[in-house]
Amino acid sequence: MASETREPDTGSVDSLPIDVELISDIVDDVLGMRLSTSTREDIDFKTSRVTGPLNLLLTEDFGADDDGEIRSLFRRAYRLLDMSKRPGEQATSFEAFSHLHNLATITRSLLSVYAKIGASPHEP
């Protein structure tokens, strides 16, 4: 008997909703960290873990063109994500931890905006 192979129907990645609960858990985990009990390896790992959701949120249409506060959040987020401004290997653990905390804070702010407007695009 021949078997039929079907591709999973995943739809477009753009049509998938943002998992607010998962991102919230990631942010809560990061913001619950303490510098005194965190290794640089932990900080670097969690930095990469929170960067993905932040990038995902930045693809959403929050109406930044029409809202100065949202535009400010986007500018801050892009500044934090700028590779030339991220703490490198030579940075202190404090600098890396501070950067991670800032990433988590801005991610939480954008997630809050996303949750308020729902998954629907901004309408002028």
C-alpha cells in the first residue's frame, strides 16, 4: 500500500499570532534574574532568548506612524538591538545584565501595547 505524504498546513508565518503568554514568561524570567546569582553565560543566553520575541513584536503594526509614544518605544528597541551598541565579550557582566534588563523592559512594554490592541492591525 502506497503512503501519501502531506505537507503540514502551517499557513503563512505572518498569519501566526504572537504567543503573549510565552513572551510574558520569558520576560518575567529575565526580570526575575539577579546579577549576583547570574553567570555571564546565563545573561548571554537569556539575551538571545528575549531578542527573538522583541524582533517579532517590532514586525507588528502598532500605528507607530501616528503615535509618538509607540514610535519612541520602537526607537528604543531598535537602539537596543543595534549590534554595534550591544555589549560584546569584553563588556562587564553588569553592562551585559543591564542591557538584558533593558531588552526585557522594552519587550514587556511592546507586548503590553500588542495585548491592548489585540492581534489586529492599527486602523487610523
